[in-house]
Amino acid sequence: MSALVKPSSLIPKGLRVQQINNLTLFKFTDELGDRMQTLLDKKKADDLTPEEVLELEAIGELDQIFSYINAVIAARVNGHS
């Protein structure tokens, strides 16, 4: 049985905050970004283990969360709410 990977468990080592112009944005660390790319490559080759499928899903969910938060931050800075 595969263990569920919670996206929040990836945050301590996978998150960095980056200042871009007047925006403070959430980004993946190089380590987590590289891991995501490795998993995507394995998925493309149809070579993911069940554990890696869960890990990739968790990273993907975290990516969606960061993208949403960053979009909200950018919209507020640009005068849209």
C-alpha cells in the first residue's frame, strides 16, 4: 500500500520566497523543481512507481497552490482585487 504524500510536507525543503521587482512570490527550490522534472520525465516514459505517482500529484497540487497565490499577489499589486 502506498503512503499518501501531503503537499504541505514538501514545503519545508521545497519552498523559497523570491523578490521579483515589487512582488514577493512563492517558488520551488531548485531541488524540488528538479525532482518534479525527473518525475515528469519518468511519467512521459511510463516509468513511474505508485509512490512516485503520488509524489508527482502532491508536487503538482503544491504548484497549483503557489501559482494561485502568486497570481493573487500580482493582481493586488497591480491594483486589481
